[in-house]
Amino acid sequence: METGRTIDLQDLIIDPDREQPPYRSEQAASAAPNPMPPILILPTEILIEIFRLAMGIHDWSLARIGNLARTCRRWNSIIQSHSLLWAVVNGSAPIKDIKIAIRKAKTTPLALVCRYARWATLLSVLASTSPKFWSIDLEVLSSYLQRDWGNLSGLTSQVTHFRVHSSPNYHALPFLDISQGRKLRVLDLSWVVLDWDHPRLSGLVVLRLDGPRVSISPSQFRKILRASPSLEEVLLSYITLQPEFEEDDNTSDKIPLPSLQTLSLIAVQGSFDQVLPLLQIPPTATIRLDDVNIKALTVGENPALFQIIPPVLPSTPCIGVRITRDGCSLAVPKTSGGRIRHHINGQFGGISLLAPLQISCCGHLVARLDVDMRDKLDTYPVEGLVRLYKLQSLRVHGGSWVQVVLDFISYPVASGSEQEIWACPDLSELDVGFRSLGKNGWMNSGFHPGDGLVLQNLVSARWGGQDREREISAAAVARLDSLKVRVPETLQDGEDLDALASFACKSARVLGPNVLRIVSTVSCLQGLTIDPDHKQPPYGSDQAASAAPNRTPPILTLPTELIIEIFRLVVGIHSWSLARISNLARTCRRWNSIIRSHPLLWAVVNGNAPTKDIKIAIRKAKPTPLVLACRYPHDTPRWPNLLSALASTSPEFWSIDLEVVSHYLRRDWGVLFGLTSQVTHFRVHSLPSYPGPSSPFLNIPRGRKLRVLDLSWVVLDWDHPRLSGLVVLRLNGHLVSISPSQFRKILRASPSLEEILLSCIKLQPQLEADDNTSDKIPLPYLQTLSLIAVQGTFNQVLPLLQIPPTATIRLDDVDIKALTVGKNPALFRIIPPVLPSTPCIVARITRDGCSLAVSKTSGGRIRHHINGRYGGIPLLAPLQISCCGPLVARLNVDMRDELDTYPVEGLARLCNLQSLRVHGGSWVQSVLHFISRPLSTASEHEIWACPNLSDLDVGFRFPGKNGWMKSGFHPDDGLVLQRLVSTRWRGQDSETETPAEVARLDSLKVRVPETLEDEGDLDALASFACKSARILGPNVLRIVSSVGWYILYLGSEVNHSAG
């Protein structure tokens, strides 16, 4: 509920230490504030307007105006005596409020607002009171209007604002009749048919018509416009202007609209070209033509469209034009600042308007032209550029037609007179971008040698010798201040880069400093940007010595070793190419010397690079071992070319990274086998080919010291050689299998392992007499252990691992049933790993997932995830009874379906549990019952489950009609919670009767649904809340719900902090 007045609580604070000056003393008089607030001294007329704005029309109600009236006597007197504040009939307000408003408004015309609410009841009230209206705002179904308009038509004799929006419900559109001589100011109709000749509408200020089946003839529309010279807004949306000929209508007279601000035609059909050319629109008006066919307005040497768009303007160039395929936007500066934007979009808008715009009467007013085309343009009206003789900025981005434009402005249009005549002589800013047709049919950004020649020809012919002002070849053209050439992120080949570099160097000499800019995100192209150049003082002078900056960039002072590492990161492995490394070599002599003399920068064989680049890299890298990076997701002819290049050069590799189709590996591994004697990083991902044979079988020479082994869909001989010294081990693929004994051998031989990932593989059962299955396997450096969809007997390996406390473990979609049996399950001897005795585990358990977050000693958290088969809720009992039960500090059990049993006895082992969150079905009551009574009372002190519990969060769920568990709260739940509070934490607020063996409860949250089923549930919730709040004290109990009145009721009545 809204209140009209608020009291600042700071006014109620008493400061006993502050001395008050004597009453009526000069000090008291000077310190006394002004007791009269500014709003109380405002004139009555201004207060009435403020009240009308504060209450609004659509939100008017008796409660809102009553709140204002209760503020003070003066406001009450003003509201009661001024009928203008009551002159609103809001259809959403109660009937009683409407009748009171009509009675208090007396003879003042009212405003009627009704939007789909209580239509029949509202009509009955209006029929019994017969009020008069000055404004009608209706949004109702068309069937209502068609049936009941006769009841309203008699109340509209004084209406000046008429807004009727009829929502179609598959009936005919309602036909409204307005009496003759109506002086309407605002007419806003949607899906409504009106008799346009009876009455003759005049004096309109706003005219809005909307609806696909609403039609009006051009002659009727012209009559309305001529009779309403004060129109400020005209909007026609989805209507039809039907062609009609009337002899008494003068179709040639102009229609002046001096006050018009906005003219919008949206998806209008018909012959509106019989109306639009007659309009005389002020320069400040904004015009929008969207999805309309304006072909008839764009023909001839002086198209009718551009006689009004833009409207009458001064002779100075001031229009900014942006044209795309389907849209045209014209920005015109206002005389008082800001801009007016005209939009022409849709049918025959956009690029088709370019020629009419250039040859129209407003062509000489265009100061900026932006033509951006994402597809091919057949022709460009270059001849029209002659008419744009005030054009200052030109931006052309598109296909081959861009070259046509640049060729046209490169030479004078006429040279027979004393002075040459150029197209766009004032052009001082040029922005060019080239696009070419790609393989997929789209226009892709590019730059080819032909583009460079056209640009270079333009610069030398039009602005030749601009840097030396006495040699400018074309004195009739303005100086070029900015030339931007936009190039793609990656050029296709070296010829394109050479063409760009040649154009940039030659044009920079012609244009001078700070003119040419090559815009691209590629770092190697930054060297083509022309830096600012200023006049240098005489060489050797004091001024030159003091002004000379440090010409050594920081990167040139770095040691060679760091520069080599930076270059390796910049060039990369999978993106290595001769072009990228050559771009770095061209930067300066030192970089060139480093790149040519250090074979480490060339020691990459990228399978996606050309064969020529691969051979150059192998030759320059010798004798350094190389990196082989090859990723072919499909069959490609590059694989045989790569193998032939390797066979002819016989290089040695230290790292192999392959992603190729399986039959390539099976067929050609013998070619690569002889090149792997020095490999330490081995990553081979075989992409299965369907149909095709099984995964390829790879053989690695004996005694290999691998550091990284990453295999996917590849079969390896695990005993020949014996793998040792691994740091990273990743195995993936349904057809890949390894026995537990082989896996244990690998782990024992690799004590420095940091990452283990087994995904979708099989651990086949196998018994080997020479394998000691009981020895522990220490892995002191392990950081991540992940088992994802692993099948087989991995329970013979996992319990033997000695994992450091900082490692993260993830078991996803695996059957760990064998690891969770017994009083001390093997799973929880390693999850979590060895930890201090303080409680530090946070466990969240759902139906299929278990997540354990373990606090690190140095900050942060380690998260272990156990999900999938036999993960989740079946782990609850083993977790509670395992050796790590005393380390659990917070437990969160959230079940979206019913749980058959809950291992409540296991809660007795969670002796250090501090926070418990249980959300689910009937088993939640079993948990609350268990912790509400002591486990044993035989000794002097009672023994309670979870004695350190200080934070409890409870939510109840019940089976719904569709089988899902939905949130709820029933009287039985309230009784269980009340018994728990009164038994375990009785007298907590008085601190005299609480059991000494349990910790004080700091927070109890009970989550209830948004809507309770019946009053009995609400009474049970209120009873539990009131009784428990008295026991627990202030700021403990919170009822959490998204319903506002729940929070208000419990916050004001239950919380002791509020009384």
C-alpha cells in the first residue's frame, strides 16, 4: 500500500549530551529552522497540477487521492473543494470509487480510461449517472465496441481527446459514429472504422490511424489535413489509402502544416503519392517512411520525395546521408542544436534512392554520404556525384562498384575551360573498404592488387603533390585531410600485403603526415599506419637536442631470450606460417637478425601451411627438433603432401600434435615412426571414420621418456615400451582399454604426474602375479584426477593413490559402488584427501550429484565432484559414517523427488556440523525428529546429534498432480518444527533453560511456497512463527517467500527485533 507521507526516524533520536539554548534567546532564534516546508507555500493552482501528475489517470483510485488528503488540513481542503482532481473515471478502479469520483466532479467533464477491465459493470454505472467526458481512452475488444458504442455516444458531446484501440477477436471492425461538428484535438484509432465525411474533422493536433483493414481515400485524407493546420503529429500505420477521384477536391493546392513535428508512414498501402507531394513541412519536422513503396515519388529529374525530404533548408551543406541495401537515413542539423533524422526503409527504399538523391534539388545540401553494401551492387550512379558539389565526407564500402566511384573522382569532369571541373571538389575526407564475393555467396572484406592500383591512381591524380602545396596538380579540389582504408584481419596471400604496403608508402609521400590510416586489427599492419610528423628544428641545434625524444622503444631494449619467447607466443603453433614470421622480420634490422639466426623460431611444422613453407621451416630449424602440429578433421589432400615433405627431409620432432582421421594414422604411422626418437610431448587424437575399422594401433620405440601423453581413440602397447616420467596423462575413447596392473605400473613409474584424465575408457580386469596390488602409489604433485564414464575395475587402483590435499578430484558417470561399502569406505579415504582435524568440508548432495568443497590452508577452495551412476544421494550414508564425517562443517541435501529412506543415524557422526540445509519430501520430517531429541540421557550430560548446529534451512516438498515434487507447508510440518525448537533450543532467548550441550541457534530459515493451499496451512505457519520467535529471540527466524504480504506480516508480528 502506498503512503502519502513518510517520517524520518532521525527526528525521533534524542541526544542527551547536546545542550539546548534558552527558549526565545537570540541563539535559539538563529538556530531555529524554517518551520514552513516549500510545498506548503506554493499557489493552489500549482499544487493541483502536482496532484494530478502524482495520481495519474491510469492509476487513479480513491486510495491514492485519500492518502494525499490525509497529509495536512490545507491539502485536504484543496482536494475536497476542487472537482478537477476527481474528474477521472478509471475502469480498473472499484465501482464505489467510480461513483464517488463522478459525484464529486459535479459538472466538470471527466476523463474516461478503460483497458479491458469490468466493461459491462462500467457501462451500467455510466448509464445511471450520465456524466460528460472531455477525454476517452479505450482499449477493449472489438465485439464490445460494436455492441455497446450506442451507450457511450451520448456522453461524448464535449470530448476533445479521442483514443480508441479495438483489439480484433475475429469479428468485423467496429464502426464508430461521432456527431457533426466535433472539435477534436487528438484522434487515435486502431482497428476502428470511422465515417470520415460525417463529421468533417477539423482542428486536430494529433492524428494516429492504425489497422490493416482500416482504409481512407486520398481526398478524405487531404480534407482532414487542410482542416487541421495545427497538426503536430501524423502517424499512419498498416492502413490503405484507396484510390478515389472526386471532382470537388483540388488535388494541386499545397497543404501547409507549419506546426508539424513528426510524419510517419509505416507499411501504408495505396496511392499516398497523391498526398505527400502537396505537404509543406517545416524544417524541424522528422519524417519516417518504413516498408512503403515510394517508387512513384522518385521518378524524374526532381523527385517529389526529395522536395519534402529534407524540407526547406538553408543553402549551406548540412545533410548526412547513410544508404544501405534496404534503408536510407538522412540526418539534418537543427538550427537550435541536435539533429533531425529522416528514415526511409523497406520496399524500394535504400540503395534505390541513391540516384534520385544525387540528382534531386537537395543534392547540393549533402555534406556527408555513407554507402555501405553487404551484397553486390550492379550499378552505381556515378554521374550523380557531379551534383554533390558540396560533399565534404564520402564513405564507400562494397564490391567492385567502389572502384567505379574512385575512378570517377580521380579525373576532372571537364577540362575545356580555364579551370578544371572535378566531381565533389570540396571532398576532404574519404573512407574506403573493399568487399569481394566469397565461396558462401556472402561479400567478404578484402584487399587485392587491383584495389591498391585504383587508390594509388586516385591519390596521385587528384591530390598529387599535396605535401608540397606548390605542385598540386588539381588546384580546384580541396585538400585531403583524412584517408582511411579498411582491410580485413587476414590477407589472402603475400601479393595482397605487398600491394597494400606499396600503396601506403607511395601515398604517404604524396599526402603528407597525419592523412593516411590503414585500419586493421592485425598487429603486422600497424607498421603501415603513418605516424604524425612535425617540422624538425635544424640538426645539431640546442632546440633539437632538447626536443629530441627517446627514439628507442622499450621492446628494442629487451634481452634476446625474451624477444624470442614473445615471438613464439605471437606466431603460435597452429597458426604458424611463413607470412606471419616474415612480417615480424620486416619490422627492423635487429628483429630480422634475431629471426634469421635463431632456429627455435622456425622449429614448427604446421600441417595447414603450404608445402613450400614447411620445407623452408625444416631447413632453417636444423638441427633443432621441431613441433609437428596437424589438425585435419576431414579427408584432405594436405596429409599426403605433408608426409612427402617429411619423408624427403627426415626431421626430428620433440612434440607431436595430431588430429587426423583414423585411417590416415593406421595407414601412414610407419612413415612418422622413424621421426619420433626425441619426442617428449605426444598428443594424437584419431577422429573415427564411419564406416571404418577399429581405432589405429600405435607403437612407440622402447625407452621413450615421454612427458605428456594425450591419446584419443588410439590403441597403444602399454608394455612395450614401459612408460615412465609422465607429467600429463590423458586417455579417451570407447575402444581404448587398459588393465589395472598396467595402469598401476604407469602411475608408479611417473611420480611427477600433475594431471590424470580417463574418459570413456575400459579398465579390464586382469591378474598378474608380478604386480603388487597392496603397495601405495604416492603422487605428491597431482593437481587434477578426473574419471569420466570409466568402466571396469578401477576400484583396484583408486584406493592405492596417495593424493596431496590440494588436488581436485572429479568422478562423473562412474559406478563407485564397490568403493562405498563398509564402515570406512575407500572412496572417502581419498575424497577428501588428508586434512586437518578442524571441520572444513562443505557437502552438497542431490539425487545424482555430490559436490565437496574443501577449504585450502592458503585460501580458496578445492572442489570434488561425484556425479552420475551411483553418485549423489547413495553417497549420503557413506559420507556421514566415513572417517571424514567429523570434518563436515556444512551439509546441503536438496531432493526434487521423494527419498525412500534417509540415513538419519549417520547424523550422529557429524559431530562438528555447523550448518544444515534439507529440502525435500517426507524424509525432512525424519531428520528434524532425529535432531529434536537427545541420543542418550544416561550420563550426566545429554548427548545430541550435531551439537554444534547453529544454522538450519528447511524446505518441504510434496508430490503434485503431475508427479513432480512441489513446494508446500502443511500443519504437520509446523508441528515438527515447533517441537524441534521447543525441545532443542527451549528458552534460548532467556538463556536459562537451553540445553548446555547444544550450540545457540543463530539462523532458522523456513522456505514456503508463493501461495499456500488453504487457510489451515497459513494458520499453522503463523502459529509456528509466533511461538518459535518468542523462544529463539530476535533476528533468528526468517520465513522466506516471494509474496510481499507474507514478509510484511511476519516482519511486523513475528520478529522480536520489531517488537
